[in-house]
Amino acid sequence: MTESLNHVACYPIHREHIFDPPEALTRWAEQAPIHPLTFPDGHEGWLVTGYAAVREILADRRFSARPELVHSPFFDRIERDPQRQEGFFIRMDPPEHTRYRRLLAGEFTVRRMMRLEPRIKEIVTEHLDRMELAGPPVDLVQAFALPIPSLVICELLGVPYADREKFQRDSATMLDLESTPEQVQAAVDDLLAYLGDLVTRKREHPEDDLLSVIAPKLTLEEAAGVGLLLLVAGHETTANMLGLGTLALLSNPDQLAVLRGDAELIGNAVEELLRYLTIVQIGLARAALEDVEIAGTRIRAGQTVLLMLPTANRDPERFPGGDALDLTRPAHGHLAFGHGIHQCLGQQLARLEMRIAYPALFERFPGLRLAVPVAEIPLRTSMVVYGVHRLPVTW
Ligand code: HEM
């Protein structure tokens, strides 16, 4: 972590152990589920660390996700023009939010995702073939973890994968906590312009993809905003689960052995990896629309709450012994995909990709291991989505 980030963060973000939330944050969580917090702009808000309290707030309509209402712990204040946020429904409340969810829900059902299964398998195999041909060592992030979800979301949306350098760079800027608000806005504008052109082309020549489905039903700006959200959320997250999840399995050989011995376990194993790693590491921000009492604490109208998924998913009351990775634990009910109306739209796709990719990787390379000492692996401490920047492996 760099000095600059240390300076702006108003709650502990430095991790002592790769897979665990910051120790100081864990100590806060042990003391109470909710804590008063002074934001960099002077706002008096709250940090919520307990499972039950986080879940309760995410399900409560008296909390808003609108950017003009919430305070940010990283920028003095996120106050972007709502006109330029069209289609970005992760930051909307009902009824605007509902309109987008309804439009997209049918495109992301389990059944719809299962239709993608053969193509995802093919993509995974192609990347494993390439890795094998290149020979060890390889950076697993560049060779496997990043390109697979990236290619899948591109095909689903109808975004040319050849343009990946652009959108991978812009989305990295958007998700880097060290980017300035101006840099984030420039990356957003750049991607919106790109997606706007693409949506215009899809309107003229519709293809068999998601952007072509939504293009005629939304304004150009709205469709580009939806495309932006799906493109960014759709590849960075799953990519980091694949990278960090592989590292977690290599670091817990007993658990890897359990998984190898029981192919049926993969569904639960993926849930447990999602819980244990909880890669969305910054607090989900919501603003109270009226006074609300949570866990015996009165949150006043206008106050921002930051909901810490990593500590919530380690809460011993909900997941006893949760600091250990246990692929056989009943891990359902974890909050790694959020909860309530904004719960991850792409969760079935992410699950499918992981259920295919992890077993295929370990089957192809039974001797997979790290090519460098663990201490040399660069961690994504200053990113919205945690994970590893690189993962040198050999076999
Ligand atoms: C929302 C996590 C994969 C699209 C969310 C939220 C979380 C999350 C925590 C809730 C945010 C909030 O309440 O403020 C993850 C994780 C993933 C993943 C851990 C991978 C392992 C995906 C994929 C897609 C996607 C593959 C797209 C295809 C979205 C969208 C939302 C969302 C569109 C906003 C939903 C709404 O506001 O209604 N995700 N996500 N995510 N995710 Fe994911």
C-alpha cells in the first residue's frame, strides 16, 4: 500500500495476511457490529462489520445507493452528474433500478447461463492448451484468470475482444483506489464513448448478443451505461476470484486434495472460496434516507454506512471457524455477491465460470505450484476488487 492511500483511507485497509481482512478491522469487528467513522470530508458516518447488520441494511429500502447521497472514504466526496451516470443501475434506487433489473433479469437466469456452458468449456480448454504450449513458468493471471472471464463477457455483450486492451486499462483505472476522481471520470467517459459507438452499430446491424437486445429498448446513453457496468463488473471480479482462488487452493493443499477427491464438491467449494476470499474489499456505501435503528444503534437520516463484506463473511456467529478455508462447510448465505435488490446480477455466470475453470486447471496441471515465494506475489491491496496482480506458476 502506498502513502497516498494510507492518507485518504479512514478505516484499516492494510492486510497482514494474504487471505484475511486487515487485523485492525477484525479487532473492530470483534468488539461490535457497527462503528462510528469520520470520513475524509468530515462526514460522521458508520462502518458496519457484522454479518447480521450488513445483511439487514442491504435488505432495507430506507437506505439508498445514489452517489449524490453517499459519502466516500476515498474521495472527498463522490458527486458526479447523474446525467452522466445513465444506465449505471448499481448506484440507483427503485423505481429506476427496477426498470433495468427487469430488462436484464431474463438474460442472466441459471438456465440462460447453462446455455453458455459448452462455449465456456471451450474457452477454458483453449487457454489451457496455450499455457501448455508456452510451457512453464507462466503468469496465471495473464494466461488464464483474466482472459477467460474477459472473453466470456465480451461474447455475451457483443464487445470485440480485440479491443480488450482499452477496456481492461479503463476498468483498472476505475477500480484503482489511488486514481483521482478526474482519472476515474476520464476512464468512464472513454469507455462510454466506445460503448456508445458500439451500441449505435448494434442498432443498425443487430447481432446475437446482449447489447443488441437492449439497444432498441434504452436510450443510447442508458445502453452504453449498462454496457459499462456489465463489462467492468463482469471481468475484473471473476478474474480475481480465479487468480486468488487458485492461490488459496495451492496454499491449502489439504483442501485441494479434498476437492480432487470429490468432483461433486465443486459447487460448494466455489461458495466457500467466495466467502473466504470476499474479494469486494471496500465497503458498499449506502445513505440512510430516514432515521433507522440497526443493532441497537441509531443511524440518522443522511448518514453514510460502509458495509464491509470481508468481515461480515468471517463473522463467527454466522460462520464458526470462518477464518479457515473449509470446502465442505455449508457456505451458502455468504454475502460475497451482496444481498437485497443490488445482489450481483452476474452471480450465476461467475459461478459457472469458476465451476468449470478451477477443476480444469488442476486436472490439466496436477503438479501446479507457485514459481516464486508467496511473499513475492503482488497483492491488489489498493483496488476495489482484491486479488493478485500476477501469479507466476510452474508445473
Ligand atoms: C453487483 C460481487 C461477478 C455484474 C455486485 C455486488 C457485489 C458483486 C458484492 C453488489 C454491489 C452493491 O450492492 O453495491 C461480484 C463478485 C463476482 C461478480 C464477487 C465474481 C466472483 C459479476 C459478473 C457480472 C456482474 C460476472 C456480469 C456479468 C454485476 C452487476 C451488479 C453487480 C450488474 C449490480 C446489480 C444491481 O445493482 O442490481 N456484484 N460480482 N458481477 N454485479 Fe457482480
